[in-house]
Amino acid sequence: MELKFLDPRSLKDNPDKARRSKSSPQADALLLATIKAVGIVQPPVVAAEADGGNGFVLDEGHRRVKQAIAAGLEEIAVLVVPRAEDGGAMRSLVTTIAHEQLNPVDQWRAIERLVALGWTEEAIGIALAQSVRQIKKLRLLANVLPAMLDHMAKGDIPDERQLRTIAAASLEDQKEVWKANKPSKGDPQVSWWSVANALAKTRMYARDASFGDDLAQAYGIAWVEDLFAPADQDSRYTTDVEAFLGAQQEWMTQNLPKKGVIADVSNYGEVKLPPKAERVYGTPKKSDHAAMYLDREGKVKTVHFRMPEAKKKAKGSDAGDSADETIVVSKPRPDVTRKGIEMIGDLRTDALHEALSRAPIEDDTLLALLVLAFAGQNVRVDSGAGGDFRFGGRFGRHAAALFDAEGKFAFDTDTLRIAARGVLMDVLSCREGISKSGIVAIVAGGTIGADGFLANMGTEDFLSCLSRPALEGSCADTPVLPRARVKDTRAALVEHFKEGHFVHPAALFAPDATSIAEWLAKSAVTEVEDDDVPDAEDVGGEDQAPGDHEIEEGYREAAE
């Protein structure tokens, strides 16, 4: 075995070579690029001609020699071996079959080694005849959980979009998702779609932000670079949606025009203008107003609208009184976001149910609460609290507790109290949505002292739902002073309330007088309805149906 340097053009093809089909243009281009960049790493194997000539025949490395000639190399290193009896046919076959393409994980590890040695991604791309995008994609594997990498090394690789999503998630999140989606012995394949979907987070891009670095720092926004975005646009993003929207809201408040309003949007993403406002699609006049709002992507949008002119005053009116101009009051960012409102609803409901389960409640109060609960906006006579209405729905189990073993309607006071509390817990709810009872649940919670059962709200999850003024207002009566950055203020409050207890005023069971008055006005019994309500003297009178008296006595005994 001898190493020689020969002109690649002088080498002859082996007629017994194993690979006869043409290689793909892409593979040839890759090999040519590597030869130009680093030369031939593995010398081709040659043997002397069988007829005793001075030439050499290729045993293996035909593609390398061909691309070396294309690269213009005048001389290459070759490994000269003794001539085999079969002309090198077996050696060519074994070598060809033994070659295996590196899997992506091994490619990534090799690329990381080159980067550590000083190679740039551009230089690696040129040497491997691959795009920089492909090199960046492979380098995403550095952010993937090692357990996932071990599986990918077996050849089960997610697509580029899924890999981007997985690599963008934290290792802690990847670990939890992998536990639920890792392959089993019976099914070795992984549903990468499920993995990526579980790790996907909404991205808010810096190019859509109207606020600057000062508000970004104040809200603790850390931009992350999207490696696969087009090079001609700002590809930074954040997954902290609440912080992004909060900064956008504060920017709108700071930059609101003189005749401006911060508007909401409908479920369809359309801006909600003030009543009687007419949207202006052309060039606005000086007297027109501006409405700023956030679209579904969190971008700040502005539309103009026009309010109807005030009617002219009749003759004889005070000349000095000019028509009052319609005043548009800007709507600042709410103290508590929608997510915070939903959290308050859940916490209130848990506290209310805990109070109904444990707090001391007098019998007359319990009876009054039952009447109050069924006035809630979530109560339907046809279906109750859910389930099959033909069998009493969810309330059936409470009613069934009032029957004895023989099927008779018989119960003691303690059983009735337990059943009544259970019904109240099923009916009364502060959760957002169709199950919400409305103001009656707030009144009930205030009556039984449910405030004392509210959980600690001084957590990262809840405090991140507060606006900057509301968050700084939460520092009152605490040694915590507001920081320059909202994120730092929130972290200090979380640390302070870790051993304490914080309840936001918006979560307290304290209905305002206006809401009570409006509800009472809507719920007032009309004169027509009065006719349907029996008088006290009519109950148990001559017109009473048989059996009514006994039932009435049963209820009276239960109340006593």
C-alpha cells in the first residue's frame, strides 16, 4: 500500500465498479464544493493495470476523481493497493454499500465543532454546498432536549417549522411535553405535530410594536431573534403577549391625539366607534376625531370618525350659549386585563364554594340564598345546572338525599342543610361565560363572608394581568416601592406576598350600589306578575289542591 500524487486525468475507470447509475446534480455540486474548500479528504484507491502497463485503474473514488478534474486540480493523492484477482469488484461493492449519510444530529454536532474551531456559518455552507439557512436549521438542534435529540438521531426528524417551534421553547417545557409524547415500544414514531403544537406560543413581533426601547424595558420585554425570517425585515419577537399589549396600550395613552379615543374591537376584529359616530374614509377634517385600537395581531391602528352636529337652538335661547361640542373621552388601558377578569371569576367562585361548604350560615339566610341563587342569570328552568333535565340534572342528587330508603320524602334538618348548600354550590358561579350567576353571586359571597376564603393573588400569573398604574397601586400598604421597570415591580410584589396574602379590590364580594339598583329595577315584580303570586291567606285555603297542605307542612317543619 503506497500513497502517490497523480494527475487525476491519467486514472482509468474500473469496468467492474459497483455504482453504475449517475449521481444527482445536487450531490455532485456538494462534492465539488467540498473539494474546492478543503480538498480531497479521503484519497481514492487505485491499482496497477493488469496488462503490466504504467497506468492505474480506479477501485473506488470515481466521483471524487471526476469532481477533482472539474475543480481544476492538477494533482491529487491516491492510495495504491495490490491488484485484486477479481479486478477490485468486491472491494468496490463493499465500500459503496458501507457508506452511510450522516444523520442530521451528527451533522449538527460536527458543525458545532467547526464553529468552535473558528469556522463561520457562511464558510461551512460554502464547504458543504449548503445554504446558510440549512446550517442555521441544523444549529437549532443545540436548543433541543437531549432525549429528543437521541430519538432524532434514529432518523425520525421533525420538519423545519416544527423544529423551529420546539427549539424556541424552554428545556423545562420540552421535558414536560416529551413525557406525554415520547414513543412507546409498540409505536416508535413520534407525532412531531403534537409536540410542536403543545409547545407553540403566540409571537408578537418587534416590527409591529409602536413603543420604543424604554417601554420595552419597563415591561420586561426581551426580544428573541427569528433565525428563519427574511433578511430584509426586523425578525425579533416575544412570546410575552400580556407585556407586549400592555406596552402598546401605554404608548397609545401617551400618544393619543387631542380629539382621540382608545377604542375596543369586536369579536370579528372591527373597531367599535362611539354611538352615532360616522367613520371617515377620506381625508379627515380638523373637527374630526381619531380612534386608536389594537388589531388581532397587536398592531396599533388609527381610524377617523365624525360625530353628528349639534342641533341649532331655538330662537330666544341665550345667545351666549353655544352648542356644546361632543366630548370624546379617551379610554385608558383597563386596570385588569381580560385574562385577569377571568382569573378573578375563577378565584371568586372557588372562594364562594368554599364558604358555602364551611362557613356558618343561619337557616333563614340559607333559605334566602336559595331564592337569590335561582334569580341568577345562569339558571334555566328547563335544564337547571346541566345533565339530563328529565331526571333533575345535577340537582337530582341533592333532591334524592331528601328521600329515605323506602322512597318517602323524609329528611332531617341537617340533611336539608347539606342539600341546600350543595344546590347553592352548583348554581352560584362567578366564572366568566354562560355559567356566570351575575350580581346575585357577589351578594351571596358578601353575605357569607367569602372574602375570607379568597386565595392569594400576589402571584406572577395574576399580577402580570395588571396595568402599570394598577400594579404600582398594589404597592400601597407594603414596603415595596415601584421600580423603573414593571417587571421588577411585579417581581418584588411576588416576593413580598410569597409569605403574605394579597387580594385585589376588584375580586372582593362588594357589589356597588348602582349595580344593585339596576338589578333591582330590572327584577322588580310588575302588577301583572302580582296576579300570579298567591296571597298568604290563599295558601292552604279551600282552593288548595289535595296534598298541598301536607307538602307545605313538610317545608314548614324543615324550616323550623
